Amino acid sequence: MLNITRFSPLEDAFENLFRGFPVWMPNPETRAPTQFRRGAIRMDVIENDKEYQVLAELPGVKKEEISITINGNEVAVSAEVKQERDVEDSGTVLRAERYYGKIERAFTLGQEVDEATAQAKYNDGVLELTLPKKTVAAAKRLAVH
């Protein structure tokens, strides 16, 4: 039987260019799943005249493990995902894809938040933040005498 090999001088030259150089590729077995890569808390931010509404996905997190900090117009959400072992002594883990560790996300809003009236609710893996906008004093115009 006849074997046909495709020959492409440009592609072959490109492949040979990097031959012998170490190329770093992340190991897919040790990487955190997409939803828990560092800073990858998925969230929606909605703005209206009075407040910002934030919906953040935190599946598998207990509400006691969630930390929210507000500093002016900067908001940070972090949580600790803890590992729970359910495998019996006779069982062997064939694949473990669930992430355990600290996850966090910080973002800046267009206007400062009133920390005193901000609210947070956590239900079914979704964190809901209500962040009222701080009232800005109207600029005072000075008359020149």
C-alpha cells in the first residue's frame, strides 16, 4: 500500500524552529476548573440611578466562608472552598476536578458605594449584593467679588 505524506516547506520550517526548546504547557489535570481559576468568579453587575446590583456565582461555598470588602468604589469578593472527602477507605479516586482553595474577584464601580446601607444575600450558590450609590453633594459655585 502506498503512504502519502503531505509536504509543506513553510509549516515544516516553523515546526523545526522550536524543536529542542522547552515549551511550557499547563497540566490540565492540575489546573483549577474554569469557574474557579484565580479571579474568575463569574458575576453580573447591573446599575440603576440609586444602586448597583451584583450577582456572583459561588457554587459549593458556605456563606460563612464568603468575605466582601467595600472601599469607596472598589468591591472585593473572596471565599474559601473547602475539600470534603467522601471516599471510603477501599475506594480509589480516579479523577478529581473539583477545586479547593481561595477564590477572589475585585472590581471598581463608577461611583462610590454607601457601605452603611449595602446588603448581601446568599442563596443556592448565588451571592446577591445590593450596593447603594453614595449621594454626591452638589458642587457649590463660588462668586468672584
